[in-house]
Amino acid sequence: LALALALALPLPLPSPSLALENGLALTPPMGWLAWERFRCNVDCRADPRNCISETLFMEMADRLAEDGWRELGYEYINIDDCWSAKQRDAAGRLVPDPERFPRGIKALADYVHAQGLKLGIYGDLGTLTCGGYPGTTLDCVEQDAQTFAEWGVDMLKLDGCYSSGKEQAEGYPKMARALNATGRPIVYSCSWPAYQGGLPPKVNYTILADICNLWRNYVDIQDSWDSVLSILDWFSANQDVLQPAAGPGHWNDPDMLIIGNFGLSYEQSRSQMALWTVMAAPLLMSTDLRTISPSAKEIMQNRLMIQISQDPLGIQGRRIVKEKYHIEVFLRPLSQAASALVFFSRRTDMPFHYTTSLAKLHFPEDAVYEVQDVYSGKIISGLKTGDSFSVVINPSGVVMWYLYPTALQAQPSQVVRQQAPCEGFHPVLL
């Protein structure tokens, strides 16, 4: 019961006494991650352009720096599994594959840093990584943390293959302490909850938020709409547990953006971006930035979308409406008494005219809002809480609104989180 009560309350920012006091990831991290698109392709002779090598990461860094991504906040270039040699060196240290990373990780980090970017790397708290490369056993935690820091790494994703629950319970906090002890600021991404089913009582999100900057809760995303929907369904079904755990410095991670690959339509791509943003998810793209389509690039470079993603309050949004005719509404409170609304259609027939009002969505009475459509840019002025309105939502698509009050009976100082047993939280003006 004590755990349930703790999970129902908003979590404070970490205090100096806690394990993770690195001041990092105060907004959801943004960048690029290799795994979904490039997996464990290590055959650089047959496929030199797409294999896991220093060339791939240097070319992606070039694209982030030169194609407008960096200026929008996409700053991390993250290596995933299969980068290392199959054996540690004579001193027991992890080493990169000498053929695929001939200049080493330090040189790659220097290249990435020279572009105004940051480098992430992958480890696994176990005997082997998921791809079969050397893992980080408990006796190697401090050594590996020091190695990553010496290389100039800025983020660590620590997976959990080939380890027991007991080893994870000891090892994930141990790595947090070891990273802090290096003196280098390293964002810490944990896969711990994903290996424990993602939910209490096996997962204590109060403890997790003290240890990790972000964490994977659920299964890996695949390049399909079904995969996106399965993740969204799990996050929505468990939002009463997950939503209070997120905040500045500690985020739920529903996994990578797959926009620009092969499995999503244009509408579905817009939907993933909007839904991940309203869930305050890390925005880690996994696509080929060298060949990305203009439409996919436009979706992920939407400035208002990124402003919402990076809102300093750091409140994760929730699903507040689930209609029997397959329309859902998600709400994220933002700073300056603003809000983001996502109207999402699971329909597969035709564009749907959805009619509602802000009053029905539990917005405060007697307020007047200016609304901007996040994708079209269209402005609606003077929308009162009681006014009915309609949005036209394409099949598997979204309409996303950014709303801010222009007139109120009492001017608010901020929007705060209010927990209700069944309804989740609604904007409350103070």
C-alpha cells in the first residue's frame, strides 16, 4: 500500500542525497539512435554503408549538424549494441571492434563533439549483451563506467540481457553511482523496468527515478504501426502508474521514433510524433538521415512540436478520452497555463468529424483560449471553454493543438497536476 501511495503522488526533483544527482535530461533527450534501423549489421565488407561502424556514426553526426537537426535540440548520436570486439582486452577493458572502429571510441566522440553534438554508447548489465558481445558483470561496473567517461561518452544505455533480477537490482543502482563517481556528466538510460514487466510491485518507480534519467518500460519498437499501437496501448492502460514517475531528469521511454523508415504511412508518422511528444517521451530517431524523405523530416523538425516536447514543467500527458467509435484524446499540461491536446483516430475507414468542447475535456470554466494547430499552423482565436468545435481526423491520424489562455476570471500562475481516481488529471488554474 505504501508503494501504491508513493506511485500516486507527483515525484519531486532528485535531492542531492540521491544516487542520481547529475542535473541532466531536465527535458526529454533528443537525438538519433542506431538500433531500430541498423540493428546488429556488422558485415562491413558486404554492406559498408549500413554496418555498425565509425563511418555510420560520423555520417549521421554530419547530418544532425548540417541538416537543421542540431539547432532544434537533436543533439545525441547514440551507438547501440554490437560495437565492441568479441573479447575484452588484456586488462579486462571493453574495446571497440578494431576493423569497424579503427580509431576507437574516443576519436569518434571527439568528432561528434566538434560538431556540437554528444555521443551515446550501449552496455548490458549481464554476462553478454543481447547481441552476444561482452556484457558488464557486477565486478566490471566501475571499470566500464570509467572507460566510458575516459572516451568522452555523454549517454549510456544499459540493457539487461543475460542477467538475473537480483543482479539487476544491485547493478543498475551501482552503475548510477559509478557514472557519478567519474565526474563526467553522463545521461543514464536504464532498461531495468522492461526486464521486470514494467509495473509494480516488481518495479518501484520512486526508486527508479532516483537512479536513472530515462528508462525503457516495455518491449522494443519494431518498424510497424501495430508495434506503435501496442506500445501506446500499454502506456495508456498503465498511465496511472507511469505518468507520476516522469518529470525533469527522469523519463518514461516508449522507445525510438521510427518515422522515415518503411512501416508507417504519412498519417501514422504524424501520429507517432504527436503521441510521443504528448507522453513527454525522449525523441530518439532511428532512421537513415542520409536518405530521409522531406515529409518525414518536416514531421520531426516541427518547431512547435519540439517546443511542446521540451516544455520545462516536464509533465507527462495522459489519455483523457476513449470513445467507443475509436477516437481518443490525450492531454499534456504545459508551462504558462498552456496545454497540448492530441485527437487521435484508430479508425480505418474515412476522415472522422469529432465534435466536443473544452468543457467536456475538463478545462476550467470561463476561460478563453488561443489555439494553434501544431501541424497546419492554423490559429483559432477566442475559443471559449463552453464552445463546441469539430476537428477532422484522418484514419490512423491526429489533430494536435497547442492551447494557451488569453482571458481568465483569475490569472493563473501555473498548471498543476491533479490526480483523480478514474479520470486522471485535468488542468487546474491557480
